Amino acid sequence: MEYYVGLDVSLKQTSICVVDQTGSVVREGVVDSDPETISVYVKSKAPGAVRIGLETGPTSTWLWTELKQLGLPVICIDARHAKAVLKMQINKSDRNDAIGIARIMQTGWFKEVHVKDIDCHSVRALLASRALLVKIKPDLENHVRGLLKNLGLVIGRAKFNVFAVRAEELIEGRPELIAAVRPRLEARDAVGQQVSELDRKVMKLARHDAQVRRFITVPGVGPITALAFKARLARSRSVGAYVGLTSRRHASGEVDWTGRISKCGDAMLRSYLFEAAGVLLTRVPKWSAVKASSVRLAKRNGLRKAEVAVARKLAVILHRMWIDGTEFNWSKKEIAA
């Protein structure tokens, strides 16, 4: 008999449901959210299971990887697709969700999600930590500016170490301000040191990865954007939609409208691609076919819309380079040759 299994995972416990080929519930249970425990239950209650489904979530990568290594036919499905089915249930519970996921596996009405390996998630964690620290540093500076501005003390334009020097000059001889401002200046310096340390790690990873070095040949793309892109995967045709750089569309009957970009998917990668597009349009002096078409688009539709279009184009170019194992072609003559 064929069995299909649904896993509704939480941090502590996992609800498991086993159904047969007709969709009838055969077994139900609750076990600890541990790969070994889940594997023992499934192998004992659903021997030879055809498909085992779980939704995307915080622990899905870990569970999927461990269950695969234990020899189970586990499939990770998009939580948004699962929600479209599960919301038809009147009562929302972990037990009912496990039943719904099991029946999704039985009917085959799902789209499998590609699960990145642990190394990709490690790189992603490094980049996310750096992005958070980069955001914290100006927040601390703005807080100091706000504290001093209330007392008529204006730091003005100040970059790098000039900010700390200027702030120290303004609070000199004022103990109450020193107690309020100096801890924030020390925190700012500590954050800057951590960002520098993470930048060195990023550069080291980029130097030792041949594909990342090829990505960096694209104008405007640096090590951070290249690493963020390599930690993700999609088809060239759909990579723009994957990072949320394609327009929303709603068509029904006589209604058909196209809106702004969807902003779905990886927000961090989308922001890096947008920054790379801005660098290509405004800072890269060397001419290329991509820059020529981008400049024409900027003159016609404005810089901001052009940056969005160029960001999507860069995503497609990077993925094509990844598939072909090639470097960036600066002109059409190189392609023809």
C-alpha cells in the first residue's frame, strides 16, 4: 500500500499524519521535532512512504537535510501554496494542518521548493549579520545627533572618524552629556570594527570562490552582491520574479492592470542588486552594452525606474554567467567573436 505523510512542524513538537492512496487517514501522532524521532515514527507507521511533505519555515532546511540523509523521500513545499489549501478547513489546528499537508502529498498538488545547502545558509547568515550591523551604525549616529541637536549642538556633515572627534569636542567639559553620548560613540566604534571584520571574511570568501570572482567582472557588482546571489538559485527566466523585481499583475475578465514591482522573495539580495544597478548607471565609467541600454532607459523613464530594470537585468546576466561558467561580455562585439 502507498502511504503519504504530512508534517506540521513547530519548534518543540511535530504533528504527523499518514494517509493512503485514497486520502483516508491511516495514522496520526505527535512527536518531538527531532529528525531521528520523526524518522522512527514514519518508518514504523508508514513503511515505504511515497512522499513526505513539510512547509517552508525556520527549521525546514535543517529537518529536510537530516531526513534526506536518513533516506526518507521528504519534500519541502511553499508555505504560501500550502496556505491556499489549508485555509479551506473550518478549524485551524496542527492536527488538521498535518492532515492537509498529507493530502497535498497524496494529490500531487504542490510545487517543490529547492532547499539550499547548509553552506549557502552559512554565507547568508554572514551577510545578514553584516547588513544588520551596517544599519545599526547610522542609527547610533542619528541618535547622538538628536541628543545634541536638542541643546543647540550641531555636528554637521561628518564621515568616518570625524563624527566621533566632532561629538567629543561638543560634549567636552559637560559631564551630563558625556554620560549620555560617550557610550553610544563607543558602541558605534565597536559596530564599525565588527563590520570591518565581517568585510574581511566576505573578501576572503570571494577570493576563494571562482564563480564569485566571475560575478565580480560585471560592472557594479561587488563581493557582497556576488555572494548574496550565489547563496540563491532560480531559473534565468524567472530570476527577476524570484527576487521581486517584476511587476504585479491582476487580470480578471475586463480588468487587467499592471502595478509596481512585487517585492517578493529575498529583500536583501534585491537591495544589493538595486545598489549595483545604481553604481553601474552613475559610477562605472567604462562603457558596455548593458550601460548603453540602461542610460537610454534612464533618459526615457527616469533614473529610479531605470535602476529597477537594470537590477533585474543584472540578476538575469549573473545567473546566465553561473550556468555557462563565463565572465561578463563588455560589448556585443565580444559575443559575436
